[in-house]
Amino acid sequence: MRTIGITLALILTTAVSGCAPLIVGAGGAVLADKVVEDQQGGDGLF
């Protein structure tokens, strides 16, 4: 039972660390869109 828990923890850690660049990239895109909206008005980049 303990082996299964350790295996699941490793799988989840790997999955989350793999998604981290996507989450950070999406956050950067939203921030850039907001900055363009504030500076130029309108709908922004997207």
C-alpha cells in the first residue's frame, strides 16, 4: 500500500511540474493582454 502512495505522489509531482510552464505562460499572456488594454484601450491582444 505504501508503494502505491509513493508511486502516485511521484506521478502527480511529475505531472504538475510538466504543466508549470504552461500555467506561467498563460499567466504572462493574460498580463500582456491587460497591459495592452490599459495602454491602448479596446480589446487588447486577444
